[in-house]
Amino acid sequence: MRRFKEFLLRNRGFFAFMFCMLVFRSAVADWNVVPTGSMQPTIRIGDRIVVDKAAYDIRLPFTHVSLLHRADPARGDIVVLESEKAGERLVKRVVGVPGDVVALRGNRLYVNGRFADYRAMHVDGIADDAWDPAVYVSEKVDGRSHAVRWSEYNASADRNFGPVTVPPGRYLMMGDNRDNSRDSRYYGFFPRDEITGRAIRVAISLDPDRHYLPRSGRYWTRLE
């Protein structure tokens, strides 16, 4: 016991630093590895994303208890959530906020009586395109645009969905890789208190198809 106490005293600075780092990652900002392609092309497999944990709430560290409410997720935000239904952490885009009426018709998004605007775009460097060719388009809703991916041959049955009305305290999420994402079309609406932060940037991206070498042009990329 005496040696253990001496060990703690000698290394108290290190332990204090580690505790502060854990508190910071729990309540202020964190970084997550993205292992799947459900948000391609916006977030690619191997991206390390920066998450603003204080974007919506100041939480008691290591809990989901909100000490200060700052804002609610907006339509178009990319959020990180600890999903009880999925049993894991998810990164998805907010497509519908409470009160919204949302539907998909042939992968075209429909929100509150209006279809999103679409424009064709070109995207390079998505490894999945080798076995699952895709079409890339810019999807614009309420003045906010982002890229989405539609598979050419592996069309999902979820290309037609709804219409549904998002209930109070719930959010409708989808992945930008619309034919390869388990989201609200599978799990249903996500509770507000499961949303733990907003993904804001790609810190660095390591390409698993190139021995995890860094991808050029992805460092500190802003997520839209």
C-alpha cells in the first residue's frame, strides 16, 4: 500500500492530465474514427472526425445529463449519437426535426411539401465505386447543400419511405450514402438526448485501401 501511494504521488501530474483530458473529451470536444461508409462521400472510411460535444448542450462529464441547453440540432447538421436501438455510436445527418413531414420518393428527399433540389456532381476516390458504381448529386434543402451517393445497381428498398411526421423530442436521421445506411428508415426516430455532439471537421483521413496512408486534401476539411 505504501509503494502504491508513493507511485500515485510521483505520477500525480500525469494522472491529473489524463483525468482532465477525459473530461474534455466527454464534455467539450472529441475525435472519432469512422469505420463504415454510410456517410460517404461526405465522411469517408478511415476519416478521424472532430466532434463538438458542446454544440447543443453542456453535459455533466461521463453522462448524458444536460447542465445547460445551448441549441437544438438543425436540419442538415451531421451529428454523433449513442443509439440504444442500434447498440452503438452512429454518425448521421439530421433530415427531419420535430414537426417535419419527411419522405423519400425514388431517393428524392421530400420535406414539408417540397422536394429537395438536385444537381449532378463528380466525386473521386471512393473505393466502393469499384464494386458498387454510384451516382453523386448535390442535395439542397432550405439553402443548405451536401453531397449524397446513390448506388446504380444495389438499389435499396428504402429509396421509397414515408411520409412520416417527426414527433416531439425526436429526430429523423439518414446517411448520405443513401442505399447503404442503417438510419431512421431502419431504427425509427432518434431521441434528442441520444445526440451527443456535432461533427464539424475531418482531423485526418487514413486510407485502409492504401495501408492506412494519409489521404491528401482531407486534413482539417470542414464537414458540410
